[in-house]
Amino acid sequence: MTKRVVIDPVTRIEGHAKISIFLDDDGQVNDAWFHVAEFRGFEKFCEGRPFTEMAGITARVCGICPVSHLIASVKAGDEIMAVRIPPAAEKLRRLLNLGQLTQSHALSFFHLSAPDLLLGFDSDPKTRNVFGLAQANEQLARGGIRLRQFGQEIIEALGGQKIHPAWVAPGGVRGPLTEEQRDYIRGRIPDMQTTTKTALDLFKGLFDKYKEEVDTFGNFPSLFMGLVADDGTWEHYGGKLRFVDSDGKIVADKIDPSRYEEFIGEKVESYSYLKSPYYKPLGYPDGIYRVGPMARILLSERMGTPLADKEQAEYKQRGQVASTTSFYYLYARLIEILCCLERIEKMMSDPDILSPHFRAKAGVNQFEGIGASEAPRGTLFHHYNVDEHGLIQKCNLLIATGQNNLAMNRTVAQIAKHYITGPEIPEGMLNRVEAGFRAFDPCLSCSTHAFGEMPLRVELLNAEGQVVHEVTRG
Amino acid sequence: MPTSREPDILIIGYGKTLRRDDGVGPHIAQILESWEHPRLRTHIAHQLTPELAEPISQTDVVVFVDACRESETEYEMREVSPGLDRGPSFHSARPEALVALALELFGHAPQAWLLTVKGEDFSLGEGLNVETQRRAVAAIELLAGELLE
């Protein structure tokens, strides 16, 4: 008799999801599905809107990573206008994205994942949050809060507000940084670096404690995809697409993001509004690939900054596990924060960030535009087709969390297989399924363009749909 | 001898301005900001986040201003005590928790108030219902009477 475990909803991720775990007649886990049950329809209702409005509209997809949508959207807009944006505009957009990566990674690590790590996966869920973290490690909690604040301050300084800033536009940006803002940002960097280095040291010391989780949190070979600079350096704004496998071998390289459809298929499954992208040459579902910080660390040859280069080298020295376990997303996130801080510091000495030449203006010169950038959770694509008036005829948003969908399903199945050996849901399994899932920092608002709130429910169902065991939280 | 001074007040107006009356908190904060009162600082947010704990710890008085759906009164101001009675909280927190976090991590919990204004229309869109606008004006008078006079 086949049985099914349902976790509904999953907590401490951005959005609303449900997980079904299928058991076979022997009570062994057979498969896992990650369902996203909400739909918002951005791709459809954007049709007919001017491409110049798309940044403002699509930024509303998500309150956590609106900046990522802004950047991918205006890059698509640049293509439609067929303009080369001023150097100052590219640098300022890069600065904005570095602030976004910093604040989002800080939220994910310090507010969402650190409580699991410091308090233990089996500690009381009511205390496994930033307040529990504050009691366990006051300095780390305070530093984490300030780190996220720092990223948000950069966004606010450039965009005028932390959430949904309307500062970037097709052709460039709407203004430079002021000297006062630059000096403020520069002055805060040393403290932010100290917090990040402390967290990295702490995290690296926990690998032995969490060996079981390292081995079971999505520990399998797959492809990894992300943007990389022409010389192989870590990239977050420009560059070309690269696919590597878990052995570090380059599978496909130097792919202009405008050719993404040649390499990425988008499968739709009936049980979820979340699409399941895959690497086309390997087909579905064998073309499973992962995106995001772990992918970017693995596929780039260097981070391009001294401290982060050293950390990346150490990461890669950890052997095969470093390129297979999704537990290392947490590790990679911290290395990326360090890299962002170093790059921000370097940019503060660049006079272009104060330049008054920050925008190119033009009308519609091409009817198609594809913008790609690295969002905190992975590569983000905005693909627009417009008419001669610049009105959107077709819109496709390919989101990082969707690209991790197949890997998240496999991660949940792996954790469940490790912890479930019978008809009961063992204590601890639920926490680890959630935490394993959370390693990807999934953003369901983005990936389905959906939103929601959630407590947690797990159901064990037999083949007839009868609930034989249920656990509820929240 | 140090001279006594009037307490500084931080106004945090929060809510989603694209959900009509849910934006009454930001609306009130904007009005108060326009007064340019030397003791008032304002902050507008979609929701309460842990990053607010530090600025809260740096003020003498904090007033959280929020919309509410169900209420027997049109507007209400009540004192808030530090409290961590409910987790988890990641990018959304309650006033009690933020005041507690300010004390725990940054060493000071100011006197804290929550001013709530009953809303009528929380549908998608911008701008407040006329009735809610009227309540906002009255709520500002209450706040000013309690804290600025």
C-alpha cells in the first residue's frame, strides 16, 4: 500500500508551500513532491503594459528581492532600446545588486538558518528564531541584524527606499550616490566584514557536529549553472552562462544569456504552479541543475577579491561533498557576503559612482529583450517581446527558485529516506526536511509569483487518501 | 548639572500602502514628518523587521502606528511592554518583540506605544477610505496630546 506524508505549509521560507512524501508498501520513502499551490499571474497580466513600466511592476513580485527583478527587467529594457548604458550606470546597478545580495543572504543566514545551527535542529521551534539566536549568541545576532541593515541602507541610499526602489530604469539609473552616502557606506564596511568572518569561522566549526545533515541535505551530484565573467571570475550582473557538473567539469560555457531557451527547458507538473526548469541536452528530469550561491562558488574560478578568494579556495578543498551537498548553500552564502563587502569597499573609491552621466535615453529599437542577472537565490531571467509602441506582447520570467525545484524535490526525498523508516513520522524528520529545503532559501513569491503565510502540517496518508498519522505545528 | 530635556520620539508607521487602509500607519507617519517637530523622528515600513531594534533602542519613546481590521474603537493607543511571547519572526515582527530585541541586543527598551486605527477597505489599491482618513486625523490629535503637549 502506498502512503503519503504531507508537510503543509513549510515555514521560514519566502512564500507558501506544501510537501508530499510518498511511502511504498514497506514504509520506505519512494518519492517527494514540493507543491506550490498559489498563483499570481504576473507573466499574463503584464501583457499590454509598456516595457518601461516592467521594472516597477515585476519588482512587486517580491518584497525580499525586488532589486533582482528591477535589474533583470531594466537589462531587458536596455536591449529593447538597443542602448549601451553609461559606465556609471552599470557600476551603480552593480552596487545596488551587491547591497541586495548582502541583505538577502544576511536575512537567510542570520535570521533563518543560524537559529537551526546554533540552537539545534531539534530545539523548540518557538525559540528557533532571531530572538532565540539573540539569547544564544548576542554578538552574532546583533552583527547579523546590522549586516542586513547595511545591505538595505545601500539599497535605500541609491533607490530612496529599502523595498521596491524605483531608481533603476531602462538605459541606466535615476541618479548617482552622494559623497555623504559614499562615506557612510565606506565607514560601516569594517564592522560588516568582522561579522561575516566571525560567522564563517563559527559555521566551519559546525561541520563535524552536523555531519549527518551535511550528508543528507540534498547530497547528490547535479549540474550547476550561473553567470561567470569572461575570465572565469565570480559574476553577479553581467557575464555569460556556464554549466558545470559536480566534478567541476565545464559542461557548457560562454553562453550568452539571450540564448537561455536553447539550453533550459521549463517543464510544468500538474501538482505545482512552480515550474521545473532543466538542462535541455540531458532532458527531463535528468537535466537537474542547481543555481544560487553554491553554484556560483563552484563554477567560478575565483571570487575576484582577496578574502573571498581565500574562502572559496578553502571551500573547494573540502572535496566532493562541497560540490554535492546543498547544506553548503549556507557556507557559500557567507562567502558571497564577504565578496560583496570587498567589492562594495572597492567601488567606494571609484569616482564613477558620483558621476552625473548615468542614463541613456531611447525609444523602441528592438522588439525583444532578455535581461539576466544573479539574484541572491540564483540566475534570474526576464524575457520580453514588445510591439512597435513598446507594449509587452509576451513575458517570461525564469526564476532562481524554480530552477532549483528538481533539486529541492530530491533533497526532501533524501532527507525523508534517511529519517523515515516506517509508518510514523519520527521526531526530528520534520525539522530537517524544512531545514534542508530552507538551505536553498526558496522564494516562492518569486518562483510562482505567489505569496502566503503558514504554520506547518504533516500528514501521512495511505493510497486511499486516509490520514493515518498527522503532526501539526503553529 | 545636566539639564532635563524633552524625550525624543520615534514614530514607526507600518503597513502596505498598496492595500488601501493598511497604509494608514505610513500615512500618519508622513503627516507627522511634515511637521518637522524637533522631537519627532519618523520611519515608514511595510512591516516590522528586526533591523528596527537598534533605532528603537536609541530613542526615549517609540510609537508603532498600524491599521487594524477588527476593533470596537475607531482608534486606540496602548502601551507596549517588551515580550518574546511569540516566534518565529524573521522579516516580520510584533512591536512587543522588537522592543524586547532592542533591550536584549542593544541595551535599552524605550517607553513604547502602539497606535492602531481601524480600517475599512483593505483591497488592492492606493489611498485611504474617507472614514479612515478622518480617524487618522483624530488619532494624530490623540498621539500629539499624549506625547507632545
